[in-house]
Amino acid sequence: MRGIWSVAALVTLAACGTAPAVTAHPERYQADGTVLSDARHGPQLCSFVAQSLPPQCGGPDILGWDWNAVEHSARGGVRWGEYHVVGAWDGTRLTLTEPPRAAERRDAPPERSGPTTRCPEPAGGWRPVDPAKATSRAMEAAIEKARKLPGYAEAALDQSYLEEIEGYQPDDVRSVERYANDPKRLVLNLWFTGDATAREAEIREIWGGALCLNSAQRTEAELRALQERVWKEMKGVQSASADGRTGQVTIGVWVVTPELQREVDEKYGKGVVVLEGFLKPVVS
């Protein structure tokens, strides 16, 4: 849903150029991403790019690449472009099996998993119980208060009301500034381990707007510690993030295999660490 905006403080980690360490799997895979070569290396596929000029990145080598066959940018001995690539993956390199083409449009990344407000909607709809305390300052103070309470997992703003506004344009800055973050219309969602409703009185001392308290499996601190542990222990990690709503840590790698996911489940607990592959299998 467009209207659920996370305000969690969990840090998202990203690596550039980490050499993948997975078992060889010569199946065909595809991806949309940046291909770049410079004086240090030939064409490589990048999952993350440093937005300098020229850009900088690193990743697995791409075999069979021909810059003369594709449109690209060049500056200071660096050549790069955005492409859709398909090739055979051997665990460390991608060998092209068909000519690259322009990358498919990549919209904003999907919002993290989990439902929008799960609390039953009150009679008359979501509205402040104390309008005087339904302000942006009160909302920020309430989130800060929640983060200091035992069991805190995450906070998110459900702004589903935006979908009901005729003419609202999520990609237009002026439209966002005019309609978004309305403390009298949004729903503040907070997640805590244990009995989340036991925190209502403390939150209501500060916040008078719509409020939904949700139960969580793991605290923010537990998820952050697990995220950092996986980052240190697992090879070939490209990114790492955590979601207090689902109680999971998501790890980005080049390729996800059933064997790799089983290893992760055995080490960290089934379903606790979710793997996402940058390279996706080609479905015949």
C-alpha cells in the first residue's frame, strides 16, 4: 500500500563489490542493473552504485560483453550504462547468453512487507481522540517515547487516506507537501513485543491522533543485533535490512538457492533471515 510509511530506525546496510561466495549454479539468470568498467576491471554487474561522476561500483565480471554493441556513457576512462542482462551464472561470473538490452523501468522499491493498520476501524473512522494532541510535534514525541519503552520493535505511519484525495500525486513534491503527513488523518502504528496494548496509556499522554498498537516477535534491538551478526558472518552479502513488523531480517545476495536458504534457516532459525537474490532465475 502506498500509504504505509515506515519510520523505523533500523539501519539498512549496502556493500559494493563484495565477491559472492556461493556454490556454482550454471543456470540462466537475469537482472536489471548497472554494468561498468574502468581502468581497474572489465565489465562488471553492480547492485549498488556510488553516484559520483563518473560513477563507481564493483561486482561479478560479465563475460561476452561488448561496449561497441550497446549505448553507454563514458568519462575519464570509465564506461557504464543501465541494462537488462541474461546469462549463465557459475557462482562468481555471469556469461551472457543473449545480447543485453536497455534496463526495464525500475520503480521505487516495494515497501516492506506487512499489513497496513490491523486494528479494527473505530465507529466513524480513524480520527483523533484529542485533536489538541494530534500535531506533528506530538507525533514525533510519541515515536521517540515509544522507542525508549521496553519491547519496542517499530513505528509506521499509515497514510491510506491519501488514496482518497482526488488529484493527489505521490510523485509531485507540491502535492506531497500539501497532503501527506497530516497528523489528524494518518494512523500511528507502533509494534511492541508482549502485550502491546499495555503501552497505550504512556503513548496517549503525548499523542492524541489515531493509534494502532501491534504485537511483534522481536524488538528493534534484537533485529539490529541479528542484522549485524549476519552481515559479519555471511559471505557475499550485498545488503541487509530489518522489519520490526514481520520480525525478519532481509539479506541481499547475488543468487538465492534452496541450499543457501536452508543453511541460513539452520543457523539463524527458520524464516528469521530471508534471502533476496539480485539475479533472478530465467523461467522458460
